[in-house]
Amino acid sequence: MKLLAPQTYKEASEELKGRVCNGCGPEGIIGKFVPDNLAGTDISEACNIHDWMYQEGEEKQKADVFFLANMALLCSRESKWLLPFRAWLAVKYFLAVFYAGDEYFNHSQAPTT
């Protein structure tokens, strides 16, 4: 199963992705304390897709749900006995982004309804 991502992300060059995406956590000092893994599972690609969707102004809730689903998928590919712990960490990560990520969401690009 592939990670959920908008078509624009799938078609983007690695150079463009590198300009928009920075792994997990915001740029700056706070981002240095945000891990790119959940108990050893690399989730940086889930973070990159999330960054991309925020920059494009996708629906914030959709971007956040894609983030949770992608983290869960990445965690499920690893050791099954650590899956419950990793899933718990993914939910905590999702909730932090869902409630505190508003300042990083690109509202200027968000579609109006």
C-alpha cells in the first residue's frame, strides 16, 4: 500500500520537494526537538507530504488525516509487537499537529468555501 499524497506531490521534482518540505517539525529551533521517527520508524516522508499539503493550502483537516494515516501505514510496515506503542505515538503527534499546526498552515492558499 502506498502513502496517501496529492498528485502534485507525486509529480513534483525532488528539488521542488526539498524547497517546500523539511521533514518533521517546523523550521527553526523548535523543529530540532521534533523527531523524524516513532520508536525507530522513520516517518519523515509522512511529514514531507504533510508539509506539502500545508504549503498548497489543502484542507487542513484532510492534510492532518493524511498525516495520521501515513504514519500508521509506515508504522505497520515495522515490527508488529511495537505497533501499539507506535500507533499511540502517532495519535499523539497527530493531535499536536491538529491543535497546534494552525500557525503553519498556509491560509493564503486555502480554498474558500
